[in-house]
Amino acid sequence: MKINKLHLSVIIAALSFMIFIASFVSAAENRGGATLTVDGGSKGSITFPHKAHQDGLKDCNICHSTFPQELGVIKKLKDKKELDKKKVMNEVCLKCHKEYKAASKPYGPINCNGCHGK
């Protein structure tokens, strides 16, 4: 059987579409849990409402540009001295929460004890 250019183009287009759809299915499956337990250092662990942030922010890179999608990443980054604990609080979480409060949008805790619980 001889495949002409039109048939080859159709086959390539179909394969490309299948790969495109598979990437969305894979991304949807890797959305993490509804809540995550995050290392909060000496102030205690944090129960992080992951799904609420996903639903509200809609852009995973807002957080994941700082925190790669990896189990225990905050502790690993702090241990390697690549992430200062104050950066987590002040430059990422609290900054965003305070911006949302100023814009009269629903916001999360704006002080340490709002997230940390011993």
C-alpha cells in the first residue's frame, strides 16, 4: 500500500491531536490534593488549601514559579539555603493575601498564626 502526501498529513494531524489531548489529561490528573500539609518550620506544619488556591488563582505558575511541584519542596529549598523562610511568608503568601484584601477580594490569612498551627 502506498501512502500519499494527503494520507500522511491526515495521519500526522491525528497523532498530533492525540498527543495534544493526552497532555491536557495528564495535566488535569497532576493537580495535587485538595489540601496539602506543608513544612512550616518551628511554628508548626501548615494545612494548605491547595484546591482553593487552584480554583481562585487559575494560574499554577503564580505559586509554582517559586515552589516547584515536588513533595517536600519547601523544606528541601530551605535546607539547601535556596529559600529563606521570610521569603515564603512575606514575598509570596502574605503579599498575595494582602493584595487581595486591598482589592476587596476574598483573601487568606495575613499574619503568621493564620497559617501556622502547633
